[in-house]
Amino acid sequence: MFAVSAAVILLVTVLILVGIRPRLKARSELETPPWSKALMVGGGVIFPVVVLSVLWVLTLHDMSALSVPATSPALTVNVIGHQWWWEVRYPTQGVVTANDVHIPVGQPVRLNLTTADVNHSFWVPQLTAKTDMIAGRLNTMWLQADKPGVYRGQCAEYCGLQHANMIFYVVADARVAFARWMSQERQPPVQPSDPTLQQGQQAFVTSACTACHTIQGTTANGRVGPDLTHFGSRVSIGAGAVPNTAGNLGGWIIDSQSIKPGNIMPPIQVDARQLQALIQYLESLK
Ligand SMILES: [Cu+2]
């Protein structure tokens, strides 16, 4: 388009300069040259119609080429926005996680985007443009990471108090690492044999946590908050609010409101010894 436009501008400029060059002949001697009509119809009507039509067809071709990936995506991920975290589902594999979107590198991935409450917007600046997550609608897009790494994503549609702390990470793994992650995710975590971890599991399943969180392989099957089945392998706590460390997890459980004010998880009273066990248990869920 640039090359064609540049050529046309050059041609028009030359014609204008020729047209306004100082007249050497007297006015009376000027006469309309016989080819003037042909120039007007050819240069003013036929030429632009042909050039613009060709450019239009090329543009349509490029636009449709960009809207679908070169090869059809082998993997589909459903991402559902919540105030203020991201539910991530791999429907074919039956895997549910949150706030981290693992994808294989060098391969297009189809994304189905919607929301469980208000409108959000899915945005990974380094990988793809924004796509809104609209209540009652399913928006589809695709992305591809060419290099392995962790790409930060952000909600890009104001969705309430903790909109700015509605962060996620696209983790692009090499193929083998992705396959390993996926097979890990497909299984419930190993039942703990260590007494401290058992105590932590007990503390979890006998407390209010189960009303809102699921851990596969236990009786906890709440759906209000993120699925914690493989919580230990996550990058962050609270959708990017703080890094996933044991210290931050303790603070989160006791009073997540001080870390992420306004979020849906209430402060929960946990006995100090049980809290240590609970932290160790949750961090062991790889
Ligand atoms: Cu949001």
C-alpha cells in the first residue's frame, strides 16, 4: 500500500509541476491538446478505480489472514473473568486452574472468553490485543507465544475495586514441559503421607474454605473462589496481588483484605499451629 501510494503521489506531483510551469507561449496560442479528455477519464476515473480495487482486495485478504492462525489451534482454553481473578479451564483435558494460563510455545492456542459477573477484558500486551469478556457472550480469539517465558496479562476493562489487581500470567512452556504440566494437572494431588500435611488437609476440609474452594481428591468442592487443586505450582496469590510464597500465603489466609482490599474472600480465624500445617499443605499441592 505504501509503495503504490508513494508512486501515485510522485506521478501526481510531476503532473502538477508540468501543469503550472511558466507559460512561454502567449495565451492566444494555447489550445486544448487532443489527448486532454483521455487524460482526465483515464487518470481521473479508470486509474483510481483499478488501483483502489486491487488494494481493497489485498487488504481484505490480509485482514482475514490475520484473524485466523496459520495452522488450526490444537489447544483450546476457556478463560472466565471473576471479580477479581481468572478461572482457567482446559475443556478437552478436563483441567481447571486459575490465574495462570499455561500454553505450549510456538503453537496457536484458541481462547474462549466470557465472564461470571461484570465485564472484564483479557489483555496480554506482549502477545495479543485486548478482547472483552462480556456477560452472556462468548468471545473467541487466539494467541501464540514464539518464545518460552512468563507473559504478564491484565484486566483491561474497569471492573470494580480490585480491577488493577486482576492480573494473570501466560506461562509459555516448551512442548515437553507443557505436556508434563498438563499430565500433572489432570491428576488429583497425591494424598499426603506426612503428618503435618495431613493435619493441614484436615484443617482445610473441616473449615469454611470448602464453601468456596475446590481441591480435587478431597471433599472440598466450592466454586466461589479459585480451584486450589494445584495451587502450589501457581506464580502468584490473589491474581497477581503477591508472589506465591509461604509467608504471603499465611498473610492471605488470615487477612486477604489487607493484601487485596475488597476481594470476596473474608478473613478467616485459623489456629496458629493449624495455620502452619495449612500453609505447608497448600504449598505442597503441585
Ligand atoms: Cu476485570
